[in-house]
Amino acid sequence: MYPPSEAIFAAVRYLISVSKGVSADYDKVAGFFEDLRSYLSQLKILENNVPQIPELKVVLAEVFTSILVLCAICTKYIHKKRVVKAFRALISGEDAELKDAYENFHKMVDRERGTVMNAILLRVEQTNNDTLTVVAGMKENITLADRIDHNLRSVMDGPRRMYRYVETGSGKTVMMSTAVSYIEENTEGSNVAIAYAYCDYQDRNTLSETSIWSSIIRQLVESCLQIPTEVTASRDKYLEKRSLPTDEERILLVKALSRLFQKTYILIDALNLTRINVFAHSTDVEGYLNSKMRTSKRMSSWIAKDPTLRDDVIHKLLEKTDGMFLLAHLQMEDLCKRSSLKNVRSSLDSLVGDMEAFYKKALQRIEDQQDDDRHLARKALSFVFYAKRPLKLDELFHALSIEPGDIDFDKTAFTETHILLSATAGLLLVDEQTNDARLVHLTLHEYLEKHQSHLLEPESDFATTCLTYLSFETFGRGPCTSEKDLDQRIRQYAFLPYASHHWGHRFATNQEQDVDEIVRFLGDEAKLASSIQMLYIPRHRRDGWHDCFPRGFTSLHAAAHWGLEGMFAAVCRADTDANCQDSQRMTALHLCSRRGFAELTRLLLAKGADTDVTNDWGETALTWAARNGHRKVMELLIAGGANPLIEDDEGWIALHWAVIGRHDDLVKLLLGQYAGLSSDNLQTHKALILAAEAGRNKTTEMLLQDALDIDRKDEEGSTALHWAVAEGHEQTSSLLLKNGADTNSKDNYDNTPLHWAIPYTGITLLLLENGANPDSGNNTKQTPLHWSAQAGLEGVTKELLEHGGNADIQDKYGITALHAAALQGHEAIVDLLLLNGANANIMDEDGWTPLHAAIVKQHDALQRQLVCKTENGDVFLDQMRLRMKDENECALLEEMAEKKSHGSTVVSGLRSAVNSGYRERVLALLDSGADIDAEDQIGDSTALTHAAWLGREGLVELLLENGADPNRRERHGRAALHIAAGDGYSDIVRILVENGADVDTKVHGWTPMLLAAKAWRFQIPDYLITRGANVNAADYHGRRALHWAAHHGGVTLARLLLQRGAEIEAQDRWGKTAFQWAVADGQHRVADLLRQSGADTSRVR
């Protein structure tokens, strides 16, 4: 650490300690120095990541000096009891000493950051130079670029495909990286997109089609100047669904994006598409070997003693590897580790010619080691091979140290990293970025899969290690009772999270081993509960994250969760209640139905398990079987008398979950059960709507066969057609229309399917051709044309106009489509509307023409475009520009503009689930990959802002737990805290603030505290002020919370504000104080309070 920083920390500690004696002053000091704390915490990063250059030391000293000056000034103010006044003065700019010191601090920090950036850039430049040096040293031997030029030029000159099958280990990743660079260099400045994907065998996610296509789509989007409409539509259409899109649908999106470019190049590594066999060229391998020998200290020293060694190494490796780049690399790495020239020479004589031979030889070296090293290597390779996810190095060390019967780990049993890597003969490596312990290559994993029976320790040993770890005596104390204790436990027992999550996998398939140990563990309630606590730690930690696990989770629950059929007799004795519930009212039958363990389901039913018991969310075992697609379990439950009509807390039955899960076979099975039990078809109509929303054509057809009313509405008044078009399902929409769906059906807000279809040109055209009315207005008299103009959708706007849409229809506030387009700055839409006769002189209820909107929103191009179309346009332009020069007037006008900018009110995907209050559906969407912070495509809300607007406290908390950004703003600039504070949802305000919401964030000059005060919400300003909100914040008219308290007659709020430091003589833009407001509004009690508190009464007669 830089020495002066200790003085800084000492000064800050002193400042905060003395400020604690000044009550409310402390909050101000703590808040004021939050950015200082953040800055100082970055110094440790500088130690390890920035070179120790003289310029950096100088600027850091200047930063430290400025901090000490600030500390001295604030300490002086504290002793004089004037810290709050000083901070008020700082905000208003009146305290020159403190203001100058604070500005100097930020100035010095900016200088330091600039110096750090220069240092980092120098390091990057040096790294680039080093890389270029290595490449330059290889260039004389490399012909890869020449061959890439030969192979790729034909592709780049025409619409061709090139397939390459590359033998494993022949350097395909290096070759593809070079190809990417080659294409980038040869297409620079062109309208060309390049996307590529590398597959990593250690991360199975990179091998999935979903991951590859998602990566390709993301890269293509990043190549666009702005996100295409098709992409945002696809995001809400699929990523926010309960299941992933089909392969064809993903490819269609890639094709649609490709059409935006002159050419698109897509390169994918390790797909093994076979057309042409290509190996690494010998000169490529030779160049790599030369470079490696130059950078290896050992090899360089041996070559210095024996100059012929270089050529001998190259000759032998080229002869043996025959184009296998990986084999050359691994054997070169092995040679560079040799301890003497003699050993290098002898190793050259025993080189192998294929990967299997190399691995066999390396494993034989492991077997030839001393017992300790051999045992360590076999155990480490086995654990890494069997692990269900990559193990961190400290996790591996903990696991390796455990022996059967251990009651705690022994630090003296830990090995060292260099010993581990040496013992494993180069077959194990540690990722420097993630600290994961990994096998050296996919081919080693494949080799071990074929030979694991005689090369590795039994997998049961790894499972036993997990169970031994979970059985440590310390866990017999039970679950941790605080976040601090649990966090400390996880840090101290690094292997505990992995062991808790994965111990049961092996025992579920081989339950003949360690039966007594398993039964003993399951029978220890405290140790089992400690493990279960780890299972239920949420992905995103929040207050109380340690306490999310169920109590009363018995050994029977554990056997059901892990599928331990062999343990059933041991844990389910004659006196065991098969229907016992944990604290979340989950039974063992719930758990095994959720996981799909059919045999355990049968055993539990035979033991008398009740199929219709519901948990805390009203879910039955059948609900979970349908939700997760477990047909065998479902058949057993139905045969056992399960009632398919039981609704969960959100009004869903098993049929609905099967529909959105795309489990068509289960839908058919449940429909057969449902038909004989119900006659009103209410739930099948709901299933039809869900099928339409999910775009499930087969399911939709199946449901329509039951002669359902295709236009039956849900609780929001929406039909199946509304939902199909909202999610962009054109084929499903067409199917519904063929079956007679009404194109002009209106929901509870008078929106037609055409309103909902606005994001999709094809569906819009389909509806118009089937009789949809383009001028149908909703309950605010907005037509689909209003929404398409607001969203800037040129294709849809054109179709609506060509099918008779009237551009001059005004909504209830007098807004036309032209107003909407002008507010958003959509020049192409304005052109299109004017070309189709839109009237630029229509005024809304505030007397605004579209020109006014363009001026307030500062769309210069539109101002020039509309001024000549508007009567007295030049006069309006001058008047409005003059008003905009006043900061407060500008804020007022901007707020008015935002209120006029309301487009679509349709919510889809995650926001739709929030709108309906469906907790489980929200969770299902998040599990399916929904973007938790995404906005509606043509609306303006995120899931969190929508939940706050609806006052859904539970969903706000759920979204925050799952990572929602509490400060994410919707399209109109409001964060969730603005909405909750203004609408009086005090509990939501508290939850948001506790999760990091900015208490002083502004929208058009309004802070959350001001909005709450304006709405006369006493509790919320009180809470926000105690959490550091600025009590003297002012809106665009200079009105403060004290003004609003005076206006409303809020004596309690006014008293609180005064106690918190509200300036009693603060004036609004008209020169009025809170006292004057109170008198003018007849609020005599507030006026008396202000008079008694020293308000100047001379201005009021």
C-alpha cells in the first residue's frame, strides 16, 4: 500500500468517530465520505495492477493531500457544531472553503485516474509489442496466413461456405483466431459483420446450441448501430418464455440480422463439420516451437550449452506429431520442465506419436511416482473428472485432504499448488482467471472416459468424500443463525457448498455402498439441516439470505430430493408419516415428483402419501410433475387418485403448467382427465390462452378440438388472439384467425389485437387483411397508429396508413400520431405521416403542436422539418427556445413532454407475469433466461418498475432477490423508488432502499422524498430522510418538502422536516416561503408551527 494512505484511513476513522457525537451530523458525514471510502478501497487494486511509475506516485500524493485537507475542514466544523450547515452550504455553493476542498479532491482523483489509464495503456501497448515480437519471430516459419488467404478469399469473394474438419489437437483454435483477424483486417470499413464462437469442453454450456446461437446473435446485434426491432421482439418473444426457441427460430433470427449487412461471416470452433481434412502445417508448428523455446528459461539454457538441441527438438516433434498441434504443445511443455539437458535428450528418444499414447505415457509416469505423489495425482484427476462443475483450487485442496472417518479438515493435510501440478504430470492445470482446477484438454477427458475403470479412483470415493465433509462435527451445531456466521462458515469450509449440492448424485445410482454412513448422516437432523441451508442460498444475496431454507426437512425429504430409492426402507419406517411437511409444507412426494423419480413416487404412494397435499404456494405433486414434464410420475399420481383440478395460489392447474412447458403428451393426458371432471371449460379456455401466448400450434389445435369459445376472455379481457400477437407468434395467430378469432375484440382497456401486434409487421398485415380496424381507439382514444408512431416502427406505420389509418385522430389529451413521433424524435415516421397528409397544426390540450414537442425534446432536425409545416412556426420556435433557457422552466416542459409520451400499455413476458401477480410464473420465466431488467418493447416499464407501480411488495422483493437493478429507470426516467414513493407504498420504498436504491435520484428535478411529500405520504419522507435523503431537495419550481407539508397541512411532517434541518426561509421560484404557503392555503396549525420555529412573518399581512 502507498504509505500516505494509512494517514488517510486514520484521519477518516477519527473524523467519523468524533462525528458520532453530533447525532444527525454523523449521517451527513458518513454519506459525504462514501465516495471517499470507495476511492480508497481501489488503492489495493493499484498495488497489483498498475506499474510503480513516478508520475503515479506524484498524483497519488496530491490526492492524499486533498483528502487530508477535507478531513481537517470537516473535523473543524464538527467541533464548532456546524457540520450540517456546512454541508448545506456545500450544496448551495456558499461555503467556499469546503467547496474548494471538495472540488480539489475530485480534480485530483480525475488526474490520478488519467495517470492510471495511461499506465494501463502503456502496459497494454507493451503486451502488444511483446506479442508482436513473438509473432515476428515466428513469421519466417509460418504460412498459416498464406493458407488462410488461399482458403478464405474464395469465401470472401462470393456467397460461399467453407467447412473444415480439423483433427483434435491440430491447432484449430489458433487457426480460427487467425482467420477472424484476417477477415477483420480485410473488411475494415465495410458493412460487414463477424461473429464467432469457441467451444470449451470444461464448460458444457458452451457446447449447447442455445449458447452458440445466443453468442452469434449477440455479436451480430453489437455490430448494428442500434438494436433492431426484430431482436427486441425476439428477446421478449423467446427469452422471456418458459422454454427456449427452436433451432429453426434461432436460425431465422440470425438470417434476419445477416440481411442488415453486406456480408456476414460466422465462425464456430469445434463443431466437427466434416468436408475437408486440415492439419496444422509443419511450418506453423515449427514457428510455435521456436517461440516456446525462446521464452522458456530452462530450454534456453540447455540450448546455450548445446546449440544443436533446438533443431533436434523441432525435428523430433515434427516427426512424431505429424500436424497435431496440441500434441506438439503438450510434449513441448513436458520437455521444458525437464531438470537437465540429459533428461531432455532422453525424453526426445521416447516421444509418442498420438494423443492416446501421450496420455498413456503421462499416466504411466504418474504410476511410477512414489506412493504419496501417485495417490495425490490419481485422486486429484479423479475428483476433477467426476465433478459436476469445475472445482475451485481451494475446493479441490479441501477435498483432497479428506480421509474416511475425518471429523474436521486438517490444514496440515493440504498440498501445495506446485506439488499438485508436478504430481499430475502436466495433465492438470489451474485457470489463472477463475482459479478453476481443470484437465489440460477435452481429449484427456475423453481418454479418461474410455479408461476410467483402471486409471482413476472409483467415483464412489468422491461421493464418500462429500459425505464425510458434510458429517464434520462442527456442522452438528446446526445451521448458522446469521449472515455473518454463514459467510464465515463458507469461507472456512470451502468444499461445503459443492458437497451440499452434489453429494447425492453418485449415491442415487449406486446405493449399495456406504449405506450406514448415509443413514447416519440423514438421521442427524442438525448436520442435515446445515447441508440443506447451503442448498437454499439464493443466487443474489439480500438481507436474510442465510434464512431461506425450510425447517423440518427430514431424512425422508432428503431421500426424495436425491432419489435415494435404496434408502427408502431405512428412512421410512413403520411409524414414519409419509405426508410429513417441512416449513414450506413440502412433502417427500412433492420433492420426488419435482425431480422425476418414478420409483420413489411409487414407494411413497404405497406408503400412503396423499397426492393432493398442497405446499405454501398451493402446489400439489401433480403440479410439479406437469411443470417439469415427468410423464411416468404423472401417470403414477393420476393412478393414485391425484385431482388435476386443484388450483395453486395463482389459479393455475397442472394442465396450464404442462402447456407452457411444451409437454404436449402431458397436455393430452391431462385433457382426458379434465374432460370427465369439469363441465364449464374455464380452465381449458385458460390453457388455450397460454398455448397461444407460448406459440404452441400443436397444443392450440388440440385444445380447439374441444369446441372452445375462441374469443373467450381472461381476467384482463384478452383473448387467445391478443396473446398470440403480443408475443409475435404469426403462425399461431394465423391458426386462430382461420378458426374464426375476432380481429377487433377489445380487452378491458379497449385495446384490440392490432394494438398488441404493433411490434410485428407481418402480424399487423395479417390482422389488417383479416378485417382489423386501423382506427380503433382504446380507452385513451389512442389508435394503433399512435403506438407505432411512438415506437418508431416505420414498416408497421406504413401498413396502417396504407390500410386507411387516419393520422389526425387525437387521443383524450389531444395527441396525434405526429405529436407522438415528434416527441420521440422519429424523423422517418414524421416524414411518412406528413407524406400521408398529417396535419402539423393540430394542438393538444396544452396548446402544443408537434413542433412544440420537437423543440422541448431538442430534436433539431425535426424542428427544421416541422417549422415550415406549422403556422407561425418561427414565432413558436423563438418563444419556446427562450423558455428552454431557464433551467427550471426547461425541467417543467420536459416533464410535460414525458407525460405526453405514453404509448403502448401492453405488457408481455416477465412484465405480464408481474401484472397478473404470478410469483411462480415469474420464477419460471427467470429460470428460462428472461432478462430481469428488460423493458417492454413498445411500452415503458421494467418488471421492477411495473411491480412497484402495482404495489406488489412480494414481487418487488422476489425480483430484487434475483438481481433486478433497483436503480434501473424505465423509458420515462422513473426508477422504482420514484413510483413507490409517489404512490405511497412505504413497504416497497423500504425494500428498495435496503437493496441499494438511490434515495436522492431525480426525475425532472423530483426526488422520491419530494414526490412522497407532494402526495402527502408522511411515513415515506420520514424514512427516506433517516436513510440520507436530502431534506432540502427542490423541484423545478424551487418547492421543497416543507412547502408541500405547508400546502397539505402536514404538521407532523413539517415538524419532522424542521428537526432534520429543513431551511425554514427557503423560497420557491415565486419567492414564497413555506410559511407563506401555509397562510395562503389556510393551514393555520402548520403556520403556527413555522412561526414558533422562527419563520419570518413580516411578508404576510
